[in-house]
Amino acid sequence: MAARSALSRFLEETKAKTMADVNKHLDRAKRYLEKNKVQDAIEEYQAVLDGAPGHTEALQSLGDLYTRVNNPE
């Protein structure tokens, strides 16, 4: 019982840390975009996906940024 409780606490702490890291990278990406530093923003969004592979905002933003980089009209 104690082992299960310790495991549960560990998993909760790990999830909280991962979400904090994801939010940190999202904030950085947005700041880079405000400064028109597209490549840096791409790297931050990719870091988001390292921690949360299905993160919708990061996936959408990366698609938009890759389109902008490959088709800079």
C-alpha cells in the first residue's frame, strides 16, 4: 500500500513538472514570435512536443511556422 502511494505521488510530481516545462517552452516560443525569431520559436515548440507529443497548440503553431518559413510571401 505504501509503495502504491509513493508511486502515485511520484507520478503526480512528474506530471506537474512536465506541465511546468511545457508551459515554460510555450511562453518562450510566444516571446520569440513577438521578436520575429521564427527558428527559435520552432525549437521551443519542438521542446513542447518532447514533453507532450500530442500538444495541439504546439502542433498547430509548428505547422504554421513551417509554412511561413518554406513559403515566405
